[in-house]
Amino acid sequence: MSNTILTGDRPTGKLHLGHYVGSLKKRVEMQADPDNKLYIMIADMQALTDNAKNPEKVSANVLEVALDYLAIGLDPSKTTIFIQSMIPQLAELTMYYLNLVSVGRVRRNPTVKTEIEQKNFGEGVPTGFFIYPVSQAADITAFKANLVPVGEDQKPMLEQTQEIVHSFNNTYQEVLVEPKAVLPPKGQGRLPGIDGNGKMSKSLGNGIYLSDPAEVLAKKVMSMYTDPNHIHVEDPGQVEGNMVFTYLDVFGTDKEAIEEMKAHYRRGGLGDVKIKRYLIDVLEAEFGPIRARREEFAKDPAAVMEMLKKGSADAEQIAAATLAEVKSAMGINYFA
């Protein structure tokens, strides 16, 4: 069975290991299946909903995100990578869908409520940010994606899209495709920050980035949160909540060696510096080659932007075809 998949990222900064674990690695796996058609969107319009007064932050990071995509192995000959704002049909679809959704329904969206609280918007929430679930519905349905990789915290956004699809198809004609969520395996969807915070986040500054030089990666690992009570090497240490072991569980390949280290740490006699150096080697083995590829692509930014231009042109053709069907179903294709 062939699948059409849509996913993407906000260009508000370079991508980090949390993105890699949560979605990027899975995208490369999806790309390898010849039955999949993969669309990956750099969601600059969505990023502007809470960065409208700092557009340079968004525009400057479009290239950075594209470099991260190419570095991890996304191939523009197999995957359509595009910039959201270069597809004007998405904004038009959003407008039509807004008429099918009440203000109350958007206000009840758990993800929107949580993010408004986190950003301390209060009554000053930008309207574009408030309605971005509807914009996401336009993104997904424009490409008739039947699969959308999301984290658990984003499930309400996809449910909103499913409701819009039902409403549109029932009100007009069966045009839109209902998407299904592709959730990460339980316990694998989120990588905590190096400070022990439950989420690695650009805004919290607790991430390791795909583009970090080797010395920066090493410095960040050496600053990782471990067991605050493990003061001396001979002290018994706690593995649970220790970020070094959390990361080793995610990225380490020698599981037997890691379990032995955990046992040694618990009984005492194993220092934090030693386990951190082991983790540095593990991360360098996986991300050193990614960093090297990124540096090569970064030597020719014009070629990367040309790739995005072509991807956006290809994506616009698909979105335009869907928009034409939507307008026909609504009876507003006046000059057809």
C-alpha cells in the first residue's frame, strides 16, 4: 500500500538530538520505502505566528534546517522538501477551513491551551498562533497525506484536522483525505534535555545540536545532569534520572556494556567523568559523520536554496490541484 506522508519543523533554530530521536531518524526510514511519498515542510509561516516581530530569526534558520535535513540523509530526489510560505494555496485553504471551525473548538484544543500558557501570551495571543491548528490542517490536506508522524503532545492537532476533513466532506463533497497519526514507540518520542528537564528545547537552551562541533558536544556532555548525591567516585550512584545513562540507553549500541556500567555505578566505584567520556564516544560515532556531511553541504548554500526552490515548486503543483478540487466542491470555481 502506498502512503503519502507530511511532516516538518519550525525554522526557529538549528535541529537538535531531540528532533533526531523524535522524528528525523524515522523520516529517513520512511524515505527508504519506495511505496512512500514523503513531503517535508519547513514551516516558516507557523514560526512567524509567534515571531512576527523578529522575522530574521525565522528566515535565517530556513537554510539551517535544510542543512540538517540533508545531513541526516534526506534525499531531495526521493523526498519533497519545501518552504511553507512559498505555497500560497495553503493560506487560501486555511481561510476556507476557518469557516468550518468555531472559536470555542480552537480554544479547547489542549495543545494550543498548553502552548499559550507556556508562552505567557494571556489575552495578547496572536490570532495567527491561536488558529494554527487550522493552518496545519491545510498543510496536511493540501498533499492528501494519509499519515502524519506526531508526538503524543501533538495528537490533538491531528484530531482537529480529522474533524475538519469530516466537516468539509460532509458539507460539500468527498475531496479531502483523513490522515492518521504515526506515533513514536512508547517511551521513545521525547529526549530529555541535558539539564534533566523533561524536554530538550531550543528555548530552554538545554540541547545538543546536530551542527555542534565535537568540542561543543563534549563540553555539553561534561555538563550533563547526573546524580547530585554521587559526590565521590566510591559513592553508590543513581542511574534513574541520570541523563548520561538516559542518553546511553537511547544511543548506545553495546547494551551489555551499558548494563555493566549501570551496575558498577549503582554499587559505587565508577565516576561521572568516565561515563561521560564513554557517552561522548558513543555520540561522536553517530553524529560525527552527520556533522561532516552538514559541513560539506554548507559550503554551497546557493545549491541548498535551489533545492528548496525546486521542492517548493513541485509542492505548489500538488497543493494547487487540491485547492482546485476544494473550490469545485464548494462551487466557487467561477471561471472554470
